[in-house]
Amino acid sequence: TKEPLAKDEL
Amino acid sequence: MNIFRFAGDMTHLISILVLLLKVYATKSCSGISLKTQELYGIVFLARYLDLFTDFISVYNTVMKLVFIGSSLAIVWCMRFHRVVKRSYDRDVDTFRHYFLVGGCFLLALFVHEKFSFREVFWAFSIYLEAVAILPQLILLQRSGNVDNLTGQYVLFLGAYRGFYILNWIYRYFTEDQFSRWISCVSGLVQTALYADFFYYYFISWKNNAKLKLPA
């Protein structure tokens, strides 16, 4: 499974 | 970072400052729903589990600490501060918000980006934030007239996610593998819940009248 995007948002 | 997201974060920060001003300056929390504040506390604690593990930027870390700190401080004030807690009217703040917590957690168990502890809690926090304002909106409808600071608090709180929607549209068109469909769908639901409040707020502003939500 592709890694979910880094959570860069608040 | 883009201008829409920055405007969203600043609007969110302003809403928190307005709320802190109201509670601190008037030593009163009349018209504020403790349940919404508790839900926001859960939202930030569940979303920022990566606070000490992933460092994104100083801005990101500072804002997370401000959001967690302010929401817990408001809940503490409304529950334990000698003067403030007297102005909390639990007979009007009756929304059964634990159903929201349970429902959002169940939804997060089935709908998430990846079945991991962090991702499930992140999705849970996104869903919970979308509905966290319900106790507050119900309380405003029940209590009829809304004082200015409370009205501005809810207005800015609703507007911030609207800026985030513009941010997601912008990122969708400028970044190739950008997909935040959980945040987008939840953000649209969240902003839609404020639609009638925005309408009545605009009417009261146009007529220069006191903000009143129909019961």
C-alpha cells in the first residue's frame, strides 16, 4: 500500500 | 504553504483568540458550549499524535501547541474556574456529544487512508471536527440572542475551514499526487453546517441588528 501523504496541514 | 492555508490558519487562530478574550475579559462563558470545546480538545489531541515524532516546521509545531493548549485551557476554565464556571448553563448545553465521538470513531475504523493507529485517529479527528460545532450551534438556537464575541468566534471558526477548501483546490491543481479526499469531504460538510449561521450573521450585519438564530 502506498504510504499516505505526510500530514503537513494543521 | 499557500495563501489560502495561511489565511485559514490565521482565521482559526483569531477565532481562538476571540474566544479566549471573551472568557478572560468578561469572566463569563455564557453562550459557549462546553461540549463543543471538549470535542475540539479531542480533535486536536487525536490529530496531533505526531507532535513529538514528526517535525514539519516551527510554525506547524507552535500552532499545534497553541490549538491543543487553548482548547484544553477553555475546557478547564469552563469546568473548574471559580467565576467562569458559574456562567456555564448546562441546562441549555444538552447535545449528547458522546454519540458524535462514538460515531466518528466507528466511521474512522472503516474509512481511512491506511489502517494504522495514527491514520485511524487522524481520520477520526477529521470527522469529529466536522460535527464538533453542532452542540454550539444548537445552544445558540436555544439561547436566542448571541453576544458579539460569541458570534464572531463562531463566524471565524466556520470561515477557517472554508479557506482550507480553497487550499485543497489550489494544491490539487498545483501538486501532482495530492489527494486529501477525507479532509475535503469532511471540510465541505463542516463548512456546510455553518451555512445557516453565516446567512443569519450576514442578515444581522446588513440590518445592523442583534444576531438572532430562529429556534
